[in-house]
Amino acid sequence: MSTNTQDEHRLVERLVAGDRAAFEQLYRKNNAAMVRMCTGFVRNHATAEELVQETWIAVLKNIGSFEGRSSLAGWIYTILLNKARSRLKRDGRQVSFDESGEDNGLQAAFDGRGRWKDIPELWEELTPERVVAGRSVLEHVNAAIEALPSAQRAVLILRGQQGMDAAEVCAILNINEGNMRVLLHRARLALRIALDRLQ
């Protein structure tokens, strides 16, 4: 059993035992990303916060039945996505993860391993003066993430920010690995373009 798996197993045991500190640790690690991802689906921050709160309640009620077939975070995000889909269905809307089609003429910015082919110029020349002169880079990145289509935002958050492996992201979003790679590529490219515009 890997160290990460052992740590997660201990965390689950602590959650089942009602350990408040364990829940606070899990909450701090995931809550902001959950709200951000859910807002991308429901397009309303207050509704997203409500659905995330419902998700946490479901996690606490059902943690004893967590079987470990996915990571704990994967299980939590699956609950959140199901709640978002149910709300959208109730409201007569739906979430689509179909991102097939053209790249709109955008050139590939990443190599086969997901690394930048060329680091954005802004990142090479970032100085304290540049940060002070306008909004911080973090604010620009957050705004760019908020502007992403829901599918791209979800993949970027799960894969990039939460560090989930590709197979788990695909299982949560019910997409194939090729589609996931396209979504991640487009999200990263959109962020790069947004950062390049700061120059």
C-alpha cells in the first residue's frame, strides 16, 4: 500500500470516527476548488455554494460507506457533479463535456508531456513592479479560470489543481482520455493567452 493510500485510509478512518480536525483538513483542501468547479456548471456562485454545502453533508452522512474504489477526492467530486447535474436537470439545463471540433486556429502550446513548449513571456519577466502596477497575476489567472467553459474548468481543476490522475478525472466526468486531454489543452491554452495579454 502506497504512502498516499495509507494516509487517505487513515483520514477516512478519522472521518468515520467523527474527527473534526480530519474534516477541517479535507474541507480546507477541497472546498474552494469545489465551489469554483461547480460555479462553472450552474453559473451562479450562490447556487454553487449551496450545492457544495449539500455535498459536504452527503460526504459526512455517507463516509462510512466509502469503499475506496476511487480516491476520496474523486468520490467527493463525483457527488458534487451528480448534485450539479441534478440541479441543472431540475432547472431544465444540462452539462455537456463534448469538446470535439476545431481548435479555432490556436497553435499547440504544450509538448506531449503537458509542459509548455515556450514559457509565456510574462512568466519570464515577472518583476515586483509589474505585479504592483496592476492586478496581481493570481487575480488574472482566477479571472481566466472563471471565464473557461464548464468542461474545461472542471478538467483543469481536477487534473491541474487537485492533482487527480487522468483515469479518475475521466471516470468522474464520464469522458474518454482523448477528450480529457483536449479539454485540458484548451484550458491551459486559454490561460496562456490570458496571461500573454497582460504584457
